[in-house]
Amino acid sequence: MKQRLGRLTGFLLVGIGLTLGACQPGMATETPPASLPPVGEVSQTTPTVPSGGPGYQIRWSFRTEGAVWGTPAIGDGAVYFGSDDQSLYALDAQSGEPRWEFTTQGLVRSRPALADGLAYIASDDGYLYAVDAQDGQLAWRTNVGNFLEAEERESPGTNPDPSGFDTLQSSPVVVDGQVFVGSLDGNVYALAADSGDITWRFATGQRVRATPAVEDGIVYIGSWDGSVYALEAQTGRARWATPIGGQVQTTALAADGRVYSASRKASVVALDAQTGEILWEYDYGSNMWVESSPVLVDGTVYIGSSGNMYVLGLDTQTGALRVSYWGSSVFWSTPAVVNATLYIGGIAQRGYSGGGLLALEIPPGATGATEPYLRFGWILPVTETLMPDGEWHGVASSPVVVDDTVYFGGLDGVFYAVDLEP
């Protein structure tokens, strides 16, 4: 079954560096954020709240020396995240005070994985690292072929070749004493979590930027070769491989016997977890990419998209469109849904609005029959950038919500802890 998005008038192709400044009715005017803290310092700031939304307060913010792309991980009262300044940071989740900093030799855009007192992270220097979560001391590091020169990431989108948009990193996932991660060299790796010894590797046909999803002893992961793979976690043997039509950056979601994924074909698919058969496909109707990853809440798969600037909610069983939002942001971030509100990072090009953290309200009883909008609540603007070409600003990091606080990083190099107001 293939669904198609019909309302795609007036958009521009982000692949050639253009973005619309459109907005949906009810969208508030952006208010510039408070001044940024000095590098390496915490600041307590309260920006003006845009009108018409539920509101927020910045509890604290911490500035690094590079853009923050990666999604944070939170555990034992600390928040862990990487930065383009080549470091992994651990900050106190309540106060933002730094606990430690671990420096690699490459950009750190992956999400840390926390397990058994260690924090695992991938870096563009080619290595997968395990460091002590309490003090940041190195436990081990293993070369997983992930080396990439920083200059090759400095101008995303300036080259029409898709490698010009190689902005993401595969993040490690730890399950049952093994660490799984994808690599620029086209392999999926499994390593012993306590030693870093490689237990197996599986070669795909292209670079692997997606993060593994592990469910019931199976590793589900996509590749730039256009396929989604199901691999046995213990051996690396392939159960199935399904081409879905475009380079896969997105992280698969495995739930209830299905695997949800998306690609640069600009479609979202549901696969049978046992066979890899495509059960349904939602087609955006254009060659706009999907870099965002799906999340599942109450029978709806929520996911962002690239150049067509949509956030969609799709029925898990049929792929039918339940709810949508069209704004002025490119959504490479993965949504977080809490209490009928969807939080997602948006990025925009220089001269356009829409870059920042957005809060979108999910209407009650959203169904494909009415196709209601996600209602704009508020935006926390992120208008500065530490991207070397100065083109992109906003939030590529995926937000994490814990106890009514949203944690995320910005392309301005700042990591934010934002308290939600009822």
C-alpha cells in the first residue's frame, strides 16, 4: 500500500540549498534568545516566551566550541553529549555544571550509549570509545573504520552529490554485553562491551550512518546502499535485506512485529520484522529526503522530513496520514512526544527563520479522515551558528525529555536544558 502527500505546493529543494520561509497559521513570531554563555561555562537564562504557546524557561545552557549535532543521553543525574569540538561532555543534569570532558581527534556527532558504568561514543577519528561514566577516563577504544576529515563535513549541501549531506554518525547501541554500531567503511560492527574486541562485522554496499535498532536478538539497520538489514545479534548473519529505494540515514524502529524506516527516496516504510516484506509505504511525492527517525506513540508513527519541511503522523497499520505540520524548518531531528506535545529540532538556512526547538500540540482523536494539523505551540529560536560555512542554524540534535525538562544541543554550540511550563 502506498500513500502520497498531496499538499506539496510551494516548497523548494533543500538539496540545492534553498528553504522556504513559510509558516502555518497561528505560528508565533520568533523572539531572539538571551545572550549565550562563554565557552565552557554555564548560564542561567530566561528568554522572552513567544506568544500563543504554553511556554518554557531555559534552566541552564552550556557552550562548547563546536556545533552540537548529537542526541544526548541521560543517566545517574548526568547528561552526556558530543560536540564538533571533538569532545564528549558530562554535565550535571540539574545544574549544568561540568563533571568531565573527554577529547577525541574527530567530530563527535553520535549519541552516547550508557551501560554498566561506561559511556560509549563514536568519533570521526575512526574509533569507538568506552569511557568511565563517572570520571571520563578511557576504558578502551577500537578502530571501526569511521575516519572522516573534518573538512569533508564543513559545507553540508554545497555539493549536489549526496555525500555533501553526510552530516550524521551512527550511534552505538549496547545490548546483552555487545556494542553495535555502523561505520563510514560500510560495515556494521559488533564489539564486546567490556573489552572493545570485535566479535563480528557485516559488510553492506555503502557507508552506514544509521543507528542500529536491536529487538529480540536481531539488529535492524539501514545503509547508504538503499537497503534495510536484519542481522542476528550473536553472529552477524543476515536474516534478510530489503531495498527501500534510497540511501538510509534514518534509524529503524522495531515494534510489534514491524520495522519502520525511511530513506532519501522520500518515503516511510513498514517492513515485516520476520521476512523484510514491505507492508506499506508512505510516499511524500517528491525527491525530498527523510533524515529524521520514526518514533511510535499510541498507534501513530511520527517523523520529520527534509526539504518539504513536514512533520507527519502515520497510522502504524496502514501508513495512512493521521496528522501533519508544515512549517519553515528542515526537520533532520527525531521527534520526542510527551503528554500530547511533540518536540522536534528545526534547522534553517541563513536569512530564513525556523531554526530552533519547536513544540507542536497533537490534537485529540487525530485520524486520517480529518487529517488535522499539529498545532504550533512555541519555538525556542537558535539563530547563531558555529557551522564553518555559516549557512545552517537551528537544532539538528534530537530532544530528550525527562521530568518536564527538554535537553538538546544547537548548531550554535550551546547545549540547553529547558523546563516546560504547564
